[in-house]
Amino acid sequence: MRHDLPATLPAPHRAFIDRALALLPQDPRLVGLAAAGSFLTGAMDEFSDLDLIVVTEPAHQEALLRERDAIAGQLGNYLAGFSGEHVGEPRVLITLYDDPLLHVDLKFVSLDDVHVRVEEPAVLWERDGRVSAALALGAGRFPQPDIAWIEARFWIWVHYGASKIGRGELFEAIDMLGFMRSAVLGPLALQRAGARPQGVRRIETHDPAFARQLRGTLPSYDAADCVRALRACVSLYRELRLASPDARPNVRAEMAALRYLDRIADAT
């Protein structure tokens, strides 16, 4: 079985997939190849990376993880690669190829585990329908923001950010604001827009009006401007929280954190 490649697939990405489809079936320890990420939306462009799932025979998964650099090296002009522990996925080899320059994520997944997933991959090649059969054992669902989880943390993060402004650690405060955009504001806004709630990915496309509001959370290297940006984060969070029927505001924590932010603002 081969999934049809999207007509919008850029030429470098198409060429890489064609090389992979020519080479990977030669290794009997591999069961299939699937595409994920933006490939599934048909919205890939020259700036997109390529997300591929290399499905392995369960008995050979560990050996293939050890050999994945060598396998990746066969697929093109391999410049560099590293595993994805920093994003909680050590099975992923994050790579960069040259001629042309292309970012490719190669995720080596045992056939026994392929049914556990966050999306529905497009099968590009498989042996005897085994990947499709394994996928049928589960369903892909991307993790959704949990407003209770966020509310339990948000006002602590506001206090933390304010304390860094008060101490003059403005780079720390600016990093905290970026974290709040990617962990709270972006996912909630994308969920509200009916899009995949992954950080702030493509938020300019999915919710242009909110993206314009989000600019207000970008501070300059200035204490007073960091206070302004943190207050903008609070305002946007309150707006997004209203959209969740499951929200249970922690009013005591909210008021305490905002009083503290006001104190920091008065001192800057």
C-alpha cells in the first residue's frame, strides 16, 4: 500500500520520501513507513520539516535505535542528527540534510506500539498490511489543554514572572512570558479555533485576531514593559478561560498573584 503524495508536497520533501521508499524496504527488520505532521494537512511548504515514522519489527526495535544514525545516513546528504529526549520522545532522530537543506524527523516505532499515537499517519509503505492492521487497534488523538491543570499553575507562574521582574532578571521574565504563550495562551486559543493545540504553531493562520492580541505579550528588555506584557498574558488567559465550561477559577491565588504584580509594578 502506498498513500498518494499530496500535490502540494515540495520537491525536496518528495525526493526524500522517494529515496526512503526505495531504500527502507530492503531492510527486513523494517515493517513500514508512514508520514505525520503537516504532511497530513496538505499544507506543507518550503519551510516545513518532514515527519516520518519508521515502523520496526518489535524484536529489532532496540538494535535499530542504536543503528538509526547509520540508517539516516543512507537517505541523503546527512549533516547532523540527535535524539529527541528534550521533547520527551527518545525514539525520534531529529536530522538535517543538505543538497537541499532539509529538516527531517525520523521516529522509529515498534509495530507493537504504533497504535498509540496523537494523529492518524499516512502509510506510505508496509509489509503485508501489517502497519494498517496495527493502527486499527487504536485511534489518534492529540492531547488537549486541561483548564484545571492550567488554572492550578497559572497564578504561580504569574508570581514567578513578577518576582523575576522585581529582581531585575529580565531575561528570565521574558523566557517565562514565552513559556506562557506556548504552554497556555497558544494551546487554548488554538483549541477554541478548532485547530491542533500545539504551542503557538500557525496561530497567525488559525486565529489572526488572537495573534494580533498576542503581540501584546512581547516585551522589550525593560522592567515596566515586562510588567505590561505579563498583565497582557493575564488578560488573555482570563478571556480564554471564559470559553471553557470546566474552568474553576482559583480566585484566592489569582488575587494574591495580581496584588503582588501590582507591587512589583509600583516599584519599577
